[in-house]
Amino acid sequence: MITFYNHLHAQHQGKFEMFRGELVPCFEVPARADHVLAELRRRQLGTVHHPDAFGDAVLERIHAPRYLHFLKNAWADWVALDPANAGRDALPSVWPIRTLRSDIVPDNFAARMGLFSYDAGSPLTAGTWVAARAGADCALSAAQRLVLGDKLAFALSRPPGHHAGADFFGGYCFLNNAALAAQYLRDSGLDRVAVLDIDYHHGNGTQAIFYDRPDVFFASIHGDPHTEYPFYLGHADETGSGAGLGANLNIPLPRGTGFARWLAALDQALDAITQFGAQALVVSLGMDTFAGDPISGFTLQSEDYLRVGARLAQVGLPTAMVFEGGYAVAEVGVNAVNVLEGFYRA
């Protein structure tokens, strides 16, 4: 097993986020990835490498050029407004909701922030672009290893990616690493690829990117959007559109769901992926299904993740796992590496 580690991830370190109406310290912190790396090394599970470098053109296979231009330049634009901004993160505060136009990129920085975002919980910092860009390289490197014949590759990076859409950020996510990996596999000659999202929060960005496509199957097991973030996507009746009809599967579950019911949902998702005829699998590996997670509501235990990994391996597909959420920081390393070890042993 090979891990591609984003050694630049700590350059993105937000100070505060807006959470349920108040500014609070960020849940998404560098220690999350640090704990996973330490546990990988403690168990000596595979090898750890820096990612290969991929050109920006590969990002445009998923993300809109005007959005990428905004992300690259956002921090400089923010500081240009006021030199004092160098000491504080940027958070959006206004959005082009229904009936407002989104086709014109405003000159006003706050308006641009709102155009390319959907929540106020994702601080943009001095190192956001650098960290997110290196994370994309990690995901692309993991996908490349599958093309070269590996059975398992892991992209260990933050910020996460599955909430990022083609032209927006949110949910701590700026570039959609899982979508980039899936597209790389398609561009490398695979006819059918699946993305399985097992983060507690629905991967709204990944779903939106592939929703009308028949070549990438998206399946997600997550907290019911009637009560859980991101709220506005992830319902069971969302099954794809146009040519992609039938290539989207959402399995929302209520707060308090335990491992037995969650595992049955995993079996359902993996059966659908098998029926789809996927030739490779990308897993959005969110660890916030853990019982101790501070912003989630399932009750999986650390030992359960060994069985999750083993079940993923039983599908028999080359698999790239991409680190997503998981905010019980002290336990996230054990939990994530349990999935990897369960897969590796199987």
C-alpha cells in the first residue's frame, strides 16, 4: 500500500469558522492529518511519499476556470483591500441566492467570495490555495497508482474536498479531490468508475459534478439532510439526471445509527457499484461516523473500521481512498488506519 501525504497541508489553518450562528475555533485542524500519518508510521503500513506534480489543466477537468482563478488569487485580493487583513481569515457573508445572477463575476471582493461559496464555515487563509493544490496532487497521484496496477492507494491530505463543487467551496472543502481522482481514472482509459462517499456528511459537491453523467457512479451513506449538513442535497430520490439517471445513489440515515444498520447500507452501496460495472473505486474516506465525533451523529466504534476496510476490499476493485472529514482528532488516526489495515489484510 502506498500513501501520498500532503506535506503542505498545515499551510491551511483557519482561526475561526461560523458554526450555528457564532464564531468558534475551527473543527478542521492540521492535527487531523498529523494523527493519521503518525498511526500509519507506527503500524508501518505501506510506504509514505510526497505526491507527483500535475499541471493545473487537470484541475479544469472538474473545476471551472473562473473559480480556479478566484482561488489562486483570493488571498492576495483580500490583503490588497487592507494590509491588516493579513492577520485575519476571509469568510463569505453574502450569496447570490434564487433570482440573483451568478453569471457575472463582481469586482467587489466580498461579492466574489459569495459567488464562489455556499457557507460561512470555511475560512480562506494565506495558505489555502497551496494546501488545497497539493492535496489535489495527492489524490491524482493515488489514482495514477491504480492505473499503474496498484490495488490500494491512499491520499492523506487536508483541507478535505467532497463538498467542493465545480465552481464553489464550502464545508471546509476547496478542490474536490475524489472527483479529480475519478476523472483521472476516466481520462486514463477506464470506461466506468465509482465514487463511494462514507463521510457522515453528504458529498454534495461530488454528486453535483457527476449528476448527469453515466460513466461515474456516485454512492453516499450519510446523515439525513432533513437535519444534517449540508441540508440541501443528499435525499434518496436524487438518482441522477439525463444520461446520468440511475448513476447516483444516496442512503441517508438518522442520527444515532449504529454499525449494524450502517454496514447494511454499505452492502447496498457496494452491490450497486458492482452492478454498475465499475472498474475502479474512489472512496471519500470520512471518519466522522465515529461515535465520539463532535459535529456528527452516528455511533461507529474504532474496531468497526477494520470491518469496513475488509468489506471494501471484498469488492475486488483497485481502490483509491481520499481522506475527508473526521473531527474527533485524538481518535481519527486509529480509525482511518483501521480502514486501511482492514482492506490491506483482506
